[in-house]
Amino acid sequence: MVGVPSLALHGPARVSLCLLSTSSHTDTAKTPGPLSGLVVLDLSRILAGPTCTQILGDLGAEVLKVERPGKGDDTRGWGPPFLKDEAGKSTAESAYYLSSNRNKSSVAVDLAAPEGQSLLRQLAAKADILVENFKVGDLKRRGLDYESLKSLNPRLIYCSISGFGQTGPYAHRAGYDFLIQGMGGIMSLTGMPDDEGGTPVKAGVGIADVMCGMYATTGILAALNERHASGEGQYIDIALLDSQVSWLINQGVGYLVSGDVPGRLGNGHPTIVPYETFPASDGDFILAVGNDSQFAKFCVCAGCELLAEDPRFQTNADRVRNRKALIPLLRQITITRTSDDWITSLEAVGVPCGPVKDLAQVFADPQVRARQMQISMPHPDSGTVDLIGSPLNLSRTPVSYRHAPPRLGEQTEDVLSRYLGLSQSELNDLQEAGVIGRGPVSTETPQ
């Protein structure tokens, strides 16, 4: 057995903002972020937890991403596509993994080993925030649950992300985005109607995971603010299913108010008409009429003023009730002109409309470029890696892109020596025993 040095703790230890840099961690921040000085121990993987911790990292926190030695976050292998090295060959870094793991340090520690558990308890004693998404009860068996760590660090904010929460009849179940989209109701609202041959369809990205990560971030920031007054941390229990149900928003409350179960409307809106895609002569475009004045302007532009005067369509409520009569009439009109023609004409009179773009068109869009939603960061395998930027724009303490998504175990030795004071000899012993990984570590290159 490899002995792990223990640390004498004197109150809620805080880590210095003065951080060591590595060759792959180029600090581009000119102003400390709003969360600078905070330390996040990230025991999460896949997407919900990593989304949360990436947001915290973008805002300046130091995020210590704990991964299994030799394997790492499951998403490292979720490809293709994989990042290409400078010779054009696939690396072990999948695009999926790269999407939610920047501004983090990878620390390869075996949670199954008692020595690894001891290392993580010591790191938790120095952290401000811990985020995990293990199955309910897994970390308690390892002495890494909130109650165990609270005694070491009363200021610790501990966020558990799970499929169904820590309580209730489904608490023991594993939760995945696709399952939650189905169980949480969003798939019943997404897809073409039954009478048009449609079936329930999930969103094209892991939106249940992403939104859960955002709600987790909100809870953590609220707990941080409360800690300023109380001096104490707290436990946050957040579930994918709860998050999914919460963002049913108007459709969910519409059901609760009316008792009517809504169906699928394709690209249509349940309570605004016309508000969907329409065919032009060269493809679809979006018409998003938000009020009666805009509908009248559309009708003038389209040369169908009589529709605006028709008692079936004069108000939005009328148009919602009579959508099955109105929409086919509008489609017969819109298909006579090109989408560019419609967009140019309608924008000129203040009617909201727009194109339906693929991702190549999105990232080439001058507005997207002007808002810096595509960024490029140095990466040791590929030279640079292109990523999606943060949408957060803070005037005095902006987000920063300091570290590319790390390779597996890349900062293990650095973190354990800085935070726990381990010597090189002690690190070597832990590595030989398989308790920690030796970084940088590359998993098998995908074919």
C-alpha cells in the first residue's frame, strides 16, 4: 500500500490565485474573471457536469477535472470526429470531449483505490466547489459524499448531478439525455404532427444535459453568494429530469392551466401564428409574426391584404384557432418567391424572419463572427483547436480562454504537488501503484 501524506487543516483553506502554468496552459486573461480565486473539484463526466464546470472555468475559477487513469472521461472516445494532429492523423481527443472541457486541469486519480480516495478528500478540503455525477450512493461508499467532506471543509459547496435526483422511486436509475428527453416530455412536443406522418423526435443536441448543467451553475452561484453571509457551504441536489420538466415552460404551464395535453406541431408555435418555417421557391425560411401589426405588414408585403381583414385571422387568438385554414394559404403564397427575396422584403418593413442555416453557414455568419462565438486555442497535439465561445459578455470581468481542453492526466503531478505538497518521490510511488496517472497521457488513437 502506498502511503498518502495527510495535511494539517486550519479552517477553510483557500488556494492562492497565483497559479503555476504549464506549456499547454497559456493564460490569455488580461483581467481576473469574476470567479478567480475559486477552486472547483470536478468529479463529473459526460456533458451536464462538464458544461457546468466549463462555465465556472470560463468565469475564472480553477477547475480540477478528476479522471480515471488510462481511460478518462467517457466522452474522450465518443467520436469520430476526433481532433487531428499537425500531421492530419486522429488524436485521442474527440470533438464531443473538446466541447465542454476547456479551462480545466486533468488530474488522473483512481477513485476505487483507498489512496486515491484519500487524495481526493485532501483536495476537497481545499476546494470551494465540488461537482459530481456518480450514481446515488457511489461516493458515500468511498467517503466522498457531502456529509463526509463537510466535516473537513464546512465552506464546501457540493453539487450532485444525477438523472433523477437523490430521492424518489427513480433515484437509483442511471439517467441519459435521450432517456430524459423522452421521460421529461420534450419529445412529445418535438417532431411533425401525427396527421403529417410524424413521430416524437429528440433535439439534435444534448439539451437536457446542457440545461441541467446551466441550472447547476445557477445553484452553485446562488450558494456562493449565500456563503458570503453565512460562511458555510451547502449541498445542491439537481436532476436531469427535474431540469427537463422545468424548461417545458409555456407548454408545461399550458397543460397545467387547461388540462389539455399538447401535441407536436413541427416547426409551428402552440400559441403564436404564423410562427414557423414556410417554403420559398428555393428552400425554407422562417416567418416569426409576433403580433397583429406584424401580420398586417406581412400581408401587405405578400399582396394578400384580404387575409389580414378576414375575421378568422384578424387577431393572434383567431389565427391560433384557425391555423389549419391559414397556414396552407400562406404556403401557397410564400413558395412563389425566393427565401432571400422574402427576407429582404420583410426585414424592410419590420416583420421578423430569417433563414434556416446549417452549421457551416452559422459559423460563417458575420454576426456570429462579430460576437466571437468561434474561438481558437493553442493545443499541444494539433497546434490549435477551434471551439465554441462563451455567450457571456461581462463589461469589467469578462470570460477568458486560458487552457485548451486538457489531455488525460496532463496536470496530475502539477496539481498534486501544488495543492497537496507531494514530492516527486511520492508521486512516483503513487504512479507505480496505479493510484494516479502519468501525464500527459494519450488514450489509444482512434482509427
